[in-house]
Amino acid sequence: MTFQVEITPIAEAQIEKAYCWYREQNPEFADRWFRGLMNTIATLQEKPRRSSFAVEHEIFSEEVRQLLCGKSKNLYRVLFVIRDATVHVLYVRHSAQAPLT
């Protein structure tokens, strides 16, 4: 089964903020980072349940899962839920950020 992937406005804003920050530091890296993130998110079309539950999953009424993207200091957590045949990307958070409360 192929899932549709939708990115919420909150997640889009978080991606944009991170991209802009990286772009100020290193435009070439920013473009690579963005492409890598979007390619990683696109993998949720196939088998999104392969991802583990996010540490925050207990504070939500739905099963919130996470997909990791990046390496070491540039590691991001893509938090999402699955509703029917659609994956909704809720948040994209740097791994150094505290868990949602």
C-alpha cells in the first residue's frame, strides 16, 4: 500500500526556519540538507509503520512516530501520525531540542 504524505503548516515552517539558518551558514550544505530531508520524508509513502514511536507519543491521543534524518549534530526527528492512507508530518525538530510537552 502506498500512503499519501502531507506536511502540516507547522512542520513546513520548522523546515523553512532550519533551511534559512543553514543557508546563512553554508548555502551548498543547506540545499543538500533540504533535499535529504525531503527524500527521507518521501520514504514514508512506503511502510511508515517501520518507524518507532516518538518519545512524546504518550502525550498525544494518536500514535506519534518518528523518522530520523541526518547525522550527528545535524540529526532531525520527523514526527508524524498515520490516518487511514495518509501520513501527516506534524513536526520536524532538531534532535537537540527538548521533547514536546
